Amino acid sequence: MARSGIVLAGTVVLDIVHMIERWPEEEQIAFVLETIEAPGGPPHNAAAGLVKLGADFPVTMIAAVGDDAAGDTFVSKAAASGLDLSGVIRVAGRSTDCTHVMTSMATGKRTFFYRPGANGTITVEQMLPQDDAARIYYLGSPGISTSLDAGDGWRRILRAVRPRGFKTAMELCPVPPDLQRIQVRPCLPLLDYFIVNDSEAEAVSGVAVTRGNHFDWNAAEECCRALLDLGVNDIVAVHHPDGAVAVRRSGEIARAASVNVPQNEIAGTVGAGDAFYAGMLFGIHENWTLVQCVALGNAAAATSLHSATTSSSIRPWAECLAYAKAKGLRAIDSRRV
């Protein structure tokens, strides 16, 4: 029987998203206009995105939360979105990791305040799939699990699943660049798919992919090739608000500008990168071309902008693509092509 499905494992959090009028100076006040609690963390966000896109293959999440009220909220809201939570561990006596996301209404930029909890207890054995039925194993994210960050835990997980026939992927989160490079570079030869944003790409590869806050398309392609040279086995993609570049070891290349989402439709940007990853994973699982994968990644990211949470506004994949077609794509700066 052909393998089918994606297992998504690693660190999850309860996102507490505060929509603030602006980012204040120290010792000054800013008003919180709205607060929304929602499950978060890369494995959850990508899994929820796959479900929202209409995946007709199994989507399984492996993670740990505490036995506190935040854990109850995480579980109840994740279950309501249709996720299979049989792989979620409730850790007795530990709090659930929480991220307070401060989203400035003035700029759209996000700042994260992270409170560690149950992620610091997870073990290599707990993150392994129960069977070998799925095609892809996705792991995220180094830098916020003290138990896995120490003792080579991330590589040990990947080394355990690859001989079992899984294609492997890793997603990152915004930890300091030096820590990101130290944790992630040794994992690259154990990865088939590596999809990152511009700052993560630069931290791991050492290749800058932006100039003046704008995407440098040629530099992004160079960065993808550098990450392949560092060991990624199949696909590297770098995404940015301007668009995305992906390169396959076989030589296949895709470049696509982002969807031209009107400013008045943007409720928040938290989770846009996870939505892009979900779109890419969906296409990869379904054996789409690289161009088609990037197009769906951009389209899924665009629809994710319609809510303040990570995945609640993502649409079925065909509707995402139809939305992207209706809105059109941003113009590509020819000076950076």
C-alpha cells in the first residue's frame, strides 16, 4: 500500500494574540484593542492549515501541553478545528507554553513574549510516529525545547524517522540567529524539505536575501542553493512578504510574487509563514510541480491574513488559488530579479 499522510511533531503553544494600537516606548502605555486565544506553534499551525486546505490524507500531530487551563484551551480549540489530537500529551504538573503576540495595528509587525512550559519536557521517543503509514514527517522548532535543544535531540529524532521511510521537513521559529544556526545547520543533511522565511534563511545560510526590506530574488535563489549545498536533500524555499523562491536539487526553480492582498483585508500576519508551509506541504504530498506548490503556499498565506490568529481564515485549496487569481500578484521589482 502506498504511503499517505503527514505527521507534524514538536513544540506547540497557546497563542495569546493582543491587537495593540501601536508599539509603545518603554514606560509608556499602549491600548490593547482585542485579545484572542488560539492554539499555536509550528506543528499545530501547519497541521491546522492542511486541514483547512482540505487535505484528504491523514494529518497527525504529536506534541505536549500542560495540565493547566491553557492546556485545556489549546486542546478544546484544536479539536474544534478538526485536528486529530491522539498524539498530544498532557504533562502532569507542568504549565502549557504560551506566547503573547503583540500585533501593532499601526505597522502590522509582531513581537513575541514566550513563557516556557511543557515543551521543555518532551523526549525523542515521545516525538516519534506510532507507525510508518505517513509519507512526510515534519518537525518544529529548535530553540524553545530545553530537553531537545540539549543532547542533540532534534537530530536524533530525524535520524530515527528517516530509516523508517519518511520524507522529512523542519520548520523554525524566531529565536536568536546564532542559536538558530547552531541548532539547525547540523540537521540539514537529514532534511528533504526546508522552508523558511527571509530572516531564518539568512541566519542558517549566512546569505542575505533582502535589500532595503525588499526581497532580493537572485540572492534568495543563491540562498536556496547554499542550503542545498549544506545538505538539504530535495527542496529549499525562502518566503517573504514580497513573494517566494524555491529550488529543487534536480534543478527545478520556482519564483512567485505574493498575492496583492488589500490592506483593509489584513487582520493580522501571525501564522502567514505557517500557512505558506502548509500550502507547500500540501502540494509536495500531492506530487505537484514546484511552481504549483509555491503558488498554493502564497495563496494560503494570503487568506491567513484575514484573521488575527494563525489559521482560522485559511480556505480550501481551490478557493485559495481562486482568491489569489482574483486579487492578482504584487509586481516584482526588476532590479532584484
